[in-house]
Amino acid sequence: MANIANASIPFLLIPVLTRALSPSEYGIVTMFGLLTSLAGTLTGLSVHGAIGIRFFEGTKWNLPRYITSCITILLPSSIVVITATLAFHFWIERLTYVPLGWLMIAVLVSTAQFIVQIQLVIWRVNHEPIKYATFQIGQSLVNASLSLFTVLYIGMAWQGRLFGITAASIIFATLSACFLWKSGWIKFPPATFYMIDALKFGTPLIPHALGMMAISMMDRLFITYLMGISQTGIYAVAIQIGMALELIASSFNMAFSPWLFGKLNNIKIPTKIKIVRLTYLYFAVILASAIIISSITPYIIPIIAGNEYQQAEGMIKFIVMGSAFKGMYYMVTNYVFYAGKTKHLAVNTFICGIFSFTLSYFFIIKFGLAGAAIGFMICQFLLFAGTWWIANRAYPMPWFAAMKIQSKP
């Protein structure tokens, strides 16, 4: 519920921002978000994901020192990302329309979010939903409030929206660092062994993360390059509305995965069958939801985004179905993470990313904005199907046996 509430805040900003910002300005905001996500795959090298797994392995690890070791990795990796951004800023600026100063800030935001994610992971695996909800929703509310104040009252346009994102990230990263220190989750010195272990977990995820970024951002990059930044703004509105279902699915998975990891520690066949059947029920619900949402969203686009973004309605049905496949992907990828087979996951995602790169380019040339949405849907399905196959090899579950109806004696 906390994650759904948190995800709804940016969604509620759409009617205001689309009327205050032109499609070109909204496109710049979108590209800044994509750059922040891209930087986030490299700052920290995804090692914070190991913390949630190591938590369930008991006294084998000194978790405070493990967390400190993960934070230690953050500084050098962030410096490398900043250096690379400075080296290639000319091409990045031309491709994204984001000025150099804001490129540097995007890296800063990704660094801040790494600290925030560590605190959220700890509250999640510790089953502390009130703290988790208060902190996460608080960050989104500060982000939204500052954005609205700077855009509407001060008149800063797209810069005001980016200021809200940046200020909220820095404020809550500082709070996270204070909470981690006060709660005893930071303990020096960092251990080389822990850093190596975290890197073994996180480094194979970099191709996975880059593949996910390719799947999620190549369409917008190609639209910007081939059609202009204003078309990116229109497509971004369609994506933000169409992916509401994925946000709900992601929110559910954040609560579900710690429960699943706890069950997988010591599980028997009847429990496995029950989990698989619940997963199939989830698949049915999310696909049915996608069909319902697809049928009603075209009628509410003018209300949500305004007439300037009317073109977005032709893409919604493909994006919503792609979001459903992404929600199904979340349910099977948990087994890969639990088994620690992230290398296989990375290969699958990287291949899908390359496929997305090719598909997006040719579909956009052939079908325009709708082609980008169709490519998004196809790639999300392939990502789900490939990950499901890998999950069954990494941690076998009775996917076929659970379909059988057992007769009662």
C-alpha cells in the first residue's frame, strides 16, 4: 500500500505538469529521469541488492560492516561515472537535450538514491512498513511540493521540476545516512571480503541493469533523435499513464519478495505448489487488469494530460500490456535472485536489450510513436518468458505439476 501510494504521487502531478510544461519541456524532464536511472546502474554497481539477500542468511554475515562495505564502493564508482559524463557530455547533451550542469546533477541524484535504497531495504526486510511508508511517501511529497512551487509559483519551467527531484533526493539521502548511523547499521572499518562478495553479486547485474535500461529507454532516445524532443514528451505521458499497472505490480513485489525468500529457506513440495498456483492467479489478474485499463484510458487522456498530449492515446493499449508482462516478470525473477544466479539473468536481459535497440529503431521509423509502444510490449514479453525459463533452472518450482487438479480420495 505504501508503494502504491508513493507511485501515485508522480501520477497525480501529470495533469498539472502537462499544462504547465510544453511537450518539449516535458521531454527534457523525461530524459533527465532516464539519465538518473542510467547513472544509478553504475553508481554503487548495484551492490545494495546484496544486502536484502544477506539479511536472510543469519549470523553468517556482520550486516553493519557489510552495509558499510557497500557504501564504500559508492564513492569511487560515482567518481568514475562523473568522469565519463564529463568526457562524453557533448554527445550526451546532443542526444538528450539535457545541459551539462544537469547531467552532473543527475549523477548526484543517483548517488543520493543509492543511500536511500539501502535504508529502505533494511526497513523492508525487517518488516517495518510504517517507517518504510512514512519515509518513502515523505520523499515523494517533498519532491512534488518543491516541483509545484518552483514550476507554478516561481516560474522555473522544466528546471523547477528537476530542482524538486534533486532537492528531495539530497534531503532524504542525508536523513537515510543519519538513520543508518544512529541505528547501528554502519560499522567501520569496511571489510575487503564483504566488498568482494557484494561486487560478485552486483557486478553481474550491471549488464542486466543496462539491458533493462535499453528496454526502458531506447524508445525515448530514438524518438528524441528521430522525431524531436516534443514527441518524446508526448510519448513520456503515454508511458507514465500506461505503466501505472507496472507500478502496482512492482509495489506488490517489494512486499512479496521478502515473504517469498523467507519461505524458500525451508520449503516443502505442497508449499511450492501453493505458491505456484497463487502466481498463476496473479498472472490472470494482471492480464485481466491490463485489458480493462486499455479499454478505458483512451477516454481519460484529454482529462489527465490535456489536448496537447492527445496523440498519446493511440499507444496506451500496447504500453499497458507491456506493463502486465513486466509485472509477471517480477514474480519469476525473485527465484533467480534468491539462487544467486544473476549472471544468467544478466545475459537474458542484455540480449533483450540489444533486441529492443534494433526493434525500437525500425518500429519507430515504420510506425512512429505507436511503433515505440509496440516494440516496448514485445520486448517486455520476451524478457518475462526468458526470465521464467532461467528461474526454473536456477530454482526449480512445480510449474507444470501445479496445473494438475488433484482428485480427493
